[in-house]
Amino acid sequence: MEMEVSRPLSLRCSVQKYDWGKLGKDSKVARLFSRNSEAEIEPERPYAEFWMGTHESGPSFLVRGESGSPDSKPVSLRKWILDNPGYLGEKVVHRWGSELPFLFKVLSVAKALSIQAHPDKELARVLHRMQPSIYKDPNQKPEMAIALTDFRALCGFVSIELLKDVLAGVPEIVELVGDEDASKVLNIKEQDGYMEVKSILRSIFTKVISASKEAVSELLSKLKCRLNEEHKIRMLTEKEQLVLLLEKQYPADVGVISVFFFNYVKLSPGEALYIGANEPHAYISGDCIECMATSDNVVRAGLTPKYRDVQTLCSMLTYKQGFPEILRGTPLNHYISRYTPPFDEFEVDHCLLPPQESVVFPAIPGPSIFVVVDGEGRMRMGSAIDEEMVAEGHVYFVPAHSEIALTAAPAGPLQLYRAGVNSRVL
Ligand SMILES: [Zn+2]
């Protein structure tokens, strides 16, 4: 029998201390995690990701006393949902079963993440079956990042025009791929079809990314010398500066060279980037809110000490070219704006509520997770009399068909994010 839920369910969430995370108190992730779990922040440790959801690699738990279970063993949100699927709403259960379709995160990035892509559904199933220890689930993983601070990323392949500039301006790459391939790129014409361009781009990118360790380290030392020399007589381009930065973080790593092939995306706070299946990307620095389908499948090829699957990566990519779309959020009212990526599994609302103001998130037929990232206030679900005191680091699961009313405290604005299933499928 399902229990009656009359309040948002308070969650204790997981943290991932990957080595690219920001250290100690500099990390937004550390501050949220320590407030969420009353844990001390270790000043010398990296805090990379704060996970809110049901993925087994970083589960969230119901705060004791809210699980409805008489014993004091913590109940995971996943287990609770499996026992009470009705709270996901009919449409969600019909489509995804008793599983929360999205995973919500906060990231604090000090050092670049690996160059990666996430498989589509079909490939994810195959990879999971063949190498379950590396590809941990059979799901696709489209994702979206909303900048909390200035945020840097690499995403998708540059246009052919820019790639021609790269070959003209980076002789080390031409040397690596050979004149024949380089001239194929230089001879691409505007009227050439996608398949033709794709095969040229794929061939040259595969050559670069699968170059031998020796070739890579030789190329990088040459490139570094040249840039340091030229820096004395001209301003380096942003890409060249990025290459030098990444070379310090990942010496002799092929990922550093691949930077020239990708779009360099610089988000200001409030701007967002979404990434579909089979698109190459790497986050470089900054804090962000991230939402994705519930999956942890990553195919890596560079900027990482972890397992690289260059062959899979090169064959899975779409090789689509051009700058990615940047989302800025669509206002729903004075205080809430919505980020809607072209994926069914999720959307994200941002709410910035001035002191003492109130706002209502109307009831929707799907589940939500709320995370408070700044300030304090009060939260009420439906017509309940009880109010929750909410503050930075608090995370809540809100069942389908529940209205949420929020009021900011007098001391300062209340800022939070809500992840939910994309309204287009509800
Ligand atoms: Zn990713």
C-alpha cells in the first residue's frame, strides 16, 4: 500500500570527489554537500559532483523518519520510488516504469574533464552488454549544463571554415595527419554533402586522436615551443591559450591537440548548453547545474587518466559541425525561468526569489527534485499547514500532482533549481 505524502521528501545526497573537482570550501559542491549532510568540508580534498537522484553510483536517501519505515535504516530514493511508483505520475510510469528518468547534479570544475561522448540508446545497450564494468547501465545520457559562474567547455566540431583555419595555422597538426588528408579538408566546398564532409572529418580526427604516445608528446612539445616563442611577438588566440593551459593539466595527452577541432564555449551565469547523444564535449572550468538522463555511460578519449575507448568514440560520433545552441531560459513569471532541452527525460527551472516575495510552482503530472543553492525561506506543499524551512544545500523530492509554494526569508534572495521530466511529454 502506498503511504500518504503531505510534505516534500527531504533528501541526503551523494558527493563525488573526482580529482578534477574544486578543492574544499572553494567548491560549491562541497558547500552544498556539507549543508546537506552536516559533513565537515576537508580543505585539501576535491569536491567535483553533487548527485541528486536514483543512480546507483551516487544514490540519494530519504532523511530518517520520512521513509515511512519503522526501522531507522536509511531508505534510498530509488527503493522508495520502486515501492511507491504512483508518485511519479501515470505518464512517467507508462513511459519509464518505476524509475526516475533524470539525474540532477551540481558540478564544481577546477581542471578539465575528459573529452567524452555519451552513447545513444542502441549503442549504450551494446556497450553495457559487452563491458558492464565500464559501461554501467544500458541508458543513453543526453545532458544539459546551466552555468552558475563563468563556465568554459568544449562542445561539438568547429565549422569547416574554422577547421581550414586550424590547418593553416597549426602546422604541427598537418605534420601529424599528412598533406593528403590536410588537403582534403582544405578542398572541401560549400556544396559538398554532409556524408562527404563527415568522412573527411572523421578520418582526420581519428588519425589525431589515435596517434601514438610518442607522436603526441613530440607534437605537443613542438607546439608549446612555437607558441611560447610567438607569444613574445603576438597575442595568442583563445584556443592557443587554452591549449597551453590544458597541456599543464594533462601533459602529453592527445586531448590537448583535439581542442583545435572543437567549439570553445564560454557561458556566463544563467546561460546553458545541451549535449545530445554521440556529441564530443569536455567541461573545462566553473560551477554548473547539470541535468541528464539517469545514466553514467561515458566514452572517453582524452584529457583523462581513466580508460580510453578511442575506437568506440571515433566510430560513434555524429561529426555534426557548427556552434552549439545556447539556452538562456524562458521566463514563466517574474521569478522562474525554464530551460528546455530537446530531450524527453528532463527540463530545469531556475527560481530567483527576492527577500519576502512568494511564488508558486503549479502542480504538474510528473516528479520534481528541488535544490536550494542560496539563501533561506519557507516551502509548502499543496494545502498542507506545515511549512518546511528551506536553506542552501537542502534537496527535496516532490511527487507528481503537488503544488509547491515558496517564500524567501527577509535576509536575502532565495535561489533554487527544479529538475523535472520535460513538460512536452507530460
Ligand atoms: Zn558529458
